[in-house]
Amino acid sequence: MEALDLARWQFGVTTVYHYLFVPLTIGLSVIVASLQTAWYRTGRHEYLQATKFFGKLFLINFAMGVVTGIVQEFQFGMNWSEYSRFVGDVFGAPLAMEALLAFFLESTFIGLWIFGWDKLPRGVHLACIWAAAIGTNLSAYFILAANAWMRHPVGFEINEETGRAQLNDIWAVLSNDQAWSTYLHVVAGAFIAAGLFVVAVSAFKLMRSRFHGDGGTPGDVPHPGESELFRKTLRTGMVVTLLAGLLVSVSGHHQAQLMADYEPMKLAGAEALWEDEDGAGFSLFAVGDIVDGRNHVNVQIPYLLSFLATDTLDGNVQGINDVQERYETEFGPGDYQPNIPVLYWSFRLMIGLGMTGVALAAAGLWLTRGGRLPNRRWMYRAAILALPAALSANLFGWVLTEMGRQPWTVVGELLTAVSVSPGVTLGEVAFSLSVFTLVYGVLAVVEAGLLWRYVKAGPSHVVPHLDDDADDEDRDAPVPAFVY
């Protein structure tokens, strides 16, 4: 094993861990802002409870995302100095915009939102959470634009004296078709995860309320008013998930077309397609031989891959063996194949787990129509399990994206093998990887403990329930924004 191998493992571990928090931050910021907007317009007590309850869960997740994101950036200088030297002039612009504009907007207005509940006018306070949500999504765009440049480098030239990529068109980087298409796909996936987070929390609270007599904890009886509150947030999360599922399908189709144009090896690897083929089918299950470059078993949906990649049933899709030959001619001898089994199964797990969550949301909307709630415990458990499925789908999507680019860090320009820091030893990387793993393990326990504590406490922990003897008119009456 070399330092390069462990450096790749370390970057992969820290990135995957960090990305557990990113989709929830992106989606929950908008969901919380929407709940507060509903409270602002109606004054209904339940919307205030939902805003503060899910807002607290959002803030816990946001804080963890910031901490883990900072560690991730340090690695560019620690383990990947040659990569940083090559791309620094290009990456500097979008990442500076992310820090100075988007993250500043996000963090500043989150602070105002946290501490402004009893100090700011209602409209100004509402604007703060929307500004934070906009900043969160702007931050995602700038980071994804930098990442997209690695898969489709544009707007630069190579300085012959220094061997570095130099930016000459920032607009080309920001308007890169890989950037906006990836943004739509990633954000749609984030809203699926965030929507199912709301669904999972709501389902857990409803299950405890409806089945408290069967396994509930004495002294921890949910308030009767929680059922209607969480039925509404349950449906809200399902609507968000379903709409995001439609967007992720459309954006995923466009992503496949971009892969066919800019990263044919990734698309071929994700489908275990070994030879160029007209009218290629979409593989459902395959068993193959990587050494011989062929499949022994391949169950397919005819013509679907060609349609996804070219919008035609008989379109040509490039195969692994043929792309390898073309790359050897263009870039010289070498192995240009990524890890085919990882790509193949990551692609299927991304689609399968993500669409399972979307299907559950559609079924849930039907089961909860007209004030209904399911009366089977397993239905609530299925809703809870949809959250880890959605998060896993997001992670498998990034495994596909990053490992599908191999052996390049910048496609066609810089190989991963020459991107690692030349002065870093195997022992040093092993030490930092061990420390990061230990610290991240502790942070995971802290995160899980905080979320469990506040989810279990419920909305009454942040906003007291109305009195049990309050009549319907009192429950529907608008509540004041603040107590002066």
C-alpha cells in the first residue's frame, strides 16, 4: 500500500461523512423557512411549533456540517498539494465566492434567526431564514461548479512555464452545463433526503402517539395535540419528497447525456457495457469478467440506455474496451478504467434506494388523505427506514461521481496518481486517517445523541402546547409573534 491509496481512502471517508449533513442542510433550510412562512401568514400555533422543532434539528445538523466541511478542505493542502497547485488558480474563484458571499449570507442570517426570535419584527425575522436558505443553496452551487470543472474543465488555459491551469473565463466555469445540471440533480436528491427526514421524525412521533399503550415508556406520553401537527408535517415531507423525485428523474436523465458526451468511461462502467453498441439496453443485473472485458450474465431493459444517453432508441453508447483504446491513443498507455463493480452497484443502489423513498412518499400521501393515518406499526417503521435509504442513495451517487472520474482528478488534464503530495509518507496519512476516524466517531455519537434527545422531547420542548381544555376557537386563533 502507498500513501496515495490511504490518501484516497481518507478523502473518501471524510467526504462521505461530511455529505451526511449536506443534503439535510440544503433541504431543511427551505422546509423550515416554508413552515415559518405558513405560521407568519396564518398565525397558527402548530406551525410555530413545527418551525421551532424542525429548526432546532436543522441547526444541529448545520453545525455538524460546518465542522466536517472545514476538515475536508484542509486535505487539499495536506495530502493533495500537487492537485491544489494545478487547480488552485481555477478553484480559487468559485470557492472564494462560496466563502465570501454564500457562506457569509448563510451563517450571518442563521445567527440573526437564532437570536432574533424575541427581538426582530416578524417579517424581518422570516426574511432571515429565507436569506439563510438562499445562502445555503448558493453555497452548494459554487462548490458544485468547482467540482463540475474537474469532470468537464472549461474556461482555462495551461501555463506552459508553471504547468498550472489558469482561469481565463469565470463565467464559463459558473455556467458549465455540468455545473447547473449537477446542481439540479444534487439539490433534488437533497430535498428527497430532507423530505424523508421530516417524514421519519413525524412517523416516529405518530407511532409513539398511536401505539403508546403497546411498548410506550411510562411518563413519556405524547401530548394529544401532536398527532395533528405531525400528520401535517408528515404530509409536508411526503409532498417535498415526491416533487423532488420528479426533478431528480429529469435531471438524472440529463446527467446521463452529459456522461455520454464528457465521461463515456463512467457511463460505460456504470452499465458494465464493454463494447460500443447501438440501441444499448439498461442493465438490471450483470455478472462479468473484468480481465476479459465481457459479461457472462446481463439482464437488460432493451434500448433504455441508448434513450437515456441520446434520447433515441438506437443511439450509440460507447463501451469500456473501446473507450480504453481511444484514451490510450489520445493520452498514452495506461489503465483508464475505474472500479467497474463499484460504479455498477453504486448506480443501481442510488436509483433503487432513492426511488424507493419517493414511492413510499407517494403511497403515504394516499394513505393519509382526508385526515387518515395508517393503523399498522410497520407502515410507520417503513417511513422511518426511508431516511437512511435516502441518505445512502445520496452517498452512492457521490461514489459514482467521484470514482467514475478515476483515474483522473481533472478529466483529461491531471491523473490522480500525480495529484498526491510528494512529501507525505504512508505513516503520516495512516496517522491522520486514524485520528479523523476517531474524532468523526465521537462526533457521530454527539450528533445522534442530540437529535434523539430533541426528537424524543418533541415540539413542547421548544414551544409549549395549548392547554388541553382550550376550545377549537382558541386553537385556531393566531398567536402573537413574540412576547414583549
